[in-house]
Amino acid sequence: MEIKHSILGNKGEFVALQDGKRAGEMTYSVAGSELIIVDHTGVEDEFKGLGVGKRILLDGVVKYAREHKIKVMPLCPFAKAMFEKMPEIHDVLAK
């Protein structure tokens, strides 16, 4: 699965692609130079239950946050639940 990242102004998204087909996305807002706010996670019906959301979060958002030394505020229910379940990604969690 390929993860693509794009930023336009103060909005960004990570998109998961499987064989060129959109599997899901996670969107965020930029809140200053040290914080992003994850506001939506969506997975296409045919990819539900396959771990796509988790891959976008781990492969995309967490990697990006670590590389850019920023924190993540998970507002969408999915991202919030993943951060609660996964202490290994708390290093990028906004307190």
C-alpha cells in the first residue's frame, strides 16, 4: 500500500492507494509550526477492516510528525481511539 501526502495552505491529507485505487484518507489542519490536528479519517467500503486507517495513521501521520518534530492532536474519533490504544506513538501526541 502506498501513502501519498499533500498540503494545500493550512490543510493536508494522507491518502492510501492500493494498486492506484484510493483506499482511504486522513485529513488534518495545520495549527502553527509545531502542531497538526487530525480531523477526519475515511476508508472506502471495499477496504474496511483491512487496517487501512491504521496504516495511514502509522505510515503517514506519525512518520511525518516524527520527521518534522511536530505534535498531533487527534480530533477525529478513529485517530483518537488509535492514539489511546497505541502507547508507542505517544511521542507525537499533543498533551
